[in-house]
Amino acid sequence: MKLVLLSGGSGKRLWPLSNDSRSKQFLKVLENGNGELQSMVQRVWGQLNNVGLAESAVIATSKSQVDIIQSQLGQDIPIIIEPMRRDTFPAIALASVYLYSVEGIRLDEVIAVLPVDPYVEDRFFHRVKDLEKTVLMSGADLALIGIQPTYPSEKYGYIVPTSKLRDIAPINVSHFVEKPNEEKAKELITQGALWNSGVFAFKLNYMISLLSEKGYPIQYDELLKQYDRLPKISFDYEVVEKTKHIVAITYNGYWKDLGTWNTLTEEMGTNKIGKGIVSNDSENTHLINELEIPVTVLGISNAIVAVSPDGILVADKAKTPKIKEIVKGFEQRPMYEERRWGWYRVLDYTKFEDGREVLTKRIGIRAGKNLSYQIHHKRTEIWTIIKGEGLFALNDKIRKVKAGDVLHIPMGAKHGVKALTDLEFIEVQQGSELVEEDIVRIYMTWEEVEQRSKNIVY
């Protein structure tokens, strides 16, 4: 069995810590067994390792999340990259075609699909393993995992069986109900309905045949070229609701979607992350502060106070599900991003009347990592090293740099840097268009930079 983990999301529900490049699954607010902070994706990948599933797993994601996945999980994590965001049906279609035409997976192989961020116990993933035999023995087109409900939730979709649950495994699925009100949820539970975990499995042939019938390519390179032809629709709407023979197995254990500040803070091991104070009479209140400015919360209960370079949120926890609607009109570049080499934080951005732009960043590069060797055609840069030592390449000449050095990078100059120790610098960009598209990458590895350098001075 192969696993496809879906990593998407636009980062609105947990604003201001999450943004377009750092969705909720990448926020390091959960504690691992050693008391260290980890993200949801790090937690899930660790659990897959625990149960022996990591070696058969691949992550399907957009280009904007590749760097942060590699930063948190490592450079060797298998990733299938969508050329653009289009929803779960196109993502699963692309992953299926990749497994079929690139990896050469047999058509009778079972493929399990799951979100990258469920908050569950390890034994949930043993249940994921059971999907393989469920698909093979039942002859069903799809097999799902349904969660035994503990209360009539309005937040989850429901899987409704053809008959009341007894001790039958698996159960035949009649239909689905999406996020009912509490009264309807109570009624569904009496009918034996299960929460829909978003985890399902199918034989690879099922998806490949379906794509062929719809006239889509089943060769990976061709589907990439025609990816914008695929409908921007969820797998549930495009496939699941139209599939006739669906079965489900049950999971009776801890399962939670940490999709809002209310649910996420329930699983945090501390009520304060970052610089600040939460007074003793501030009951059930959490502070998460990513800035160096101290924040004090005094006498406010049942609240979340979240502070990041992208903004500040002070909210009643019960109201936090509304955040996505409130911030959907905010149009700004992400002010903090985690990359494969480290991180950067935007300190200031100004656009003048004459069209000139100035962007100031604080950039951190982990020891041994490097920025790509690159050129900009629409900006100059000044770097002021504030911490550590590194190797700086400018127009094929390399020299050692350290804290206190100021580096000038003219427009059109080839440049890059490698950190010998943890390296930090302030970067001031000036130009007409300060955008990612003005980065022309020449080499990605430092070995390539050194091989082609004319002069190396250490």
C-alpha cells in the first residue's frame, strides 16, 4: 500500500501565525515527548515512522510549501508538486498518475489518501493499514475510515451507513451529510453515522480508469502540462459522492481536527509561547508571540492572543472560527516564511510615489545551508551580517564574511551565501518590483558555486 498525504491550505483559520506559505500544519505549537515544540506535520510524520508507514508515503503539495516541508522533515522527503493550487481532486489525480507512470506502481496496488495534519494516537495509523485488506476483500471502489462520534458535532461531515451499525466490518455506506446542525447530528448518530475523517483508499486502477474516462492524460508529464484543465473541485464532490460501492471501517479512539484556535490551544502543552506574561487570573487564555516585543495579558479569560509579523489577534476563543471570513480581504505578502535553508522575517516595506520600493528583511540561514546562487534584474541589495560566519559569492568570487560586514550587491550581479555557523543578516532591497519572480537561480548547491568560481579567498 502507498500513502498520499495531502498538504494544502491557505492559512486563514489560524491567522496571524498562518499565511499563504505557512499553513496550520507547519505551526510549531505542539510539544513532543521531549517537551520540544513541533508542528502537526512533524508529529504525523513521526507517527508514520512509529508504525512503519513513512517509507511508503509521499506528500502532495503546492510549490509554495516545498521549502517549509523540506525544512521541517528533511531534504529527502518524497514530494509531488502541483504546478498550481486547484483543490483535492486535481492533487489526488496528479499523485495517482505519478505513482502509476513514474514510480511504476501496479494498478492493483491500494492507495490510501489522508490529510497531513490529523491529531490522533499512533493506533489510528494501524487502522489506516487496515484499509488495504478492506479494499481487497470487500471489492469496493472506495474504503473510508469513520470516527465513532462522541458528541453531535456541527464541525464535521458524517458517513451514513445503509443500516444501523452492529459489529459489522466493514459497513456499507449509504450517503454523506456535510456539517449538519446539532439536531440533525443527533439524529444521524442514532442512525449509526460516523464522523468523516477524510481518510480513504482505492485501488490505483480505479483512479487511473476514471481519469481515462474523463479524457485526462495518465502520463505524469502530460498531466502536468494540462493541469489547468482539471476542475478546481474537491475529491469528495468529484469522485466520492458519485461512487456507488463505498465501505467504511470504524475507529473508536482519539481524533481531532485542530483547525481553529479554540481546538488547537486545547492540545498545547503550555499557555504561553514566546516573550510575555499571562496573569494567573486569565483562565483558559493562551499567548503565542513570535516577536521580540513582550506582550502582557492581564485578567482576560477564554481568549487567544497571537502575535506575528503578519498581524496581531486578540479574540474570544469561541469566536475564532469566524477569523477566515474576517481576514479574507487582507492582501499582503507573507511577513514570515520558513525555507529549506532557514527563515526570513519582513521588518519593513515601503512603496514610494515614484514607484520605488524598499523592503527590509531579517534572514537566518542554518549552519551548512546556503541560498541559491542568483541574479536580480530589478533591484539592488545591501546585506549587513549580524551573527555568525559564512562564505559569500559575488560574480564568481568567494570570500569569508562575519558579523559586522556590510555587503553590496548591484543589480544584475551573481550572488549567494553559505552559512559556516548559524548566520543572520539584515537585507535591504531597493528597486522597482520586489517580487519572488525577480529571482533568477543559477545554481542551487554550493558545490556548483565553488566549482565555477574563479577566485576563492578563505
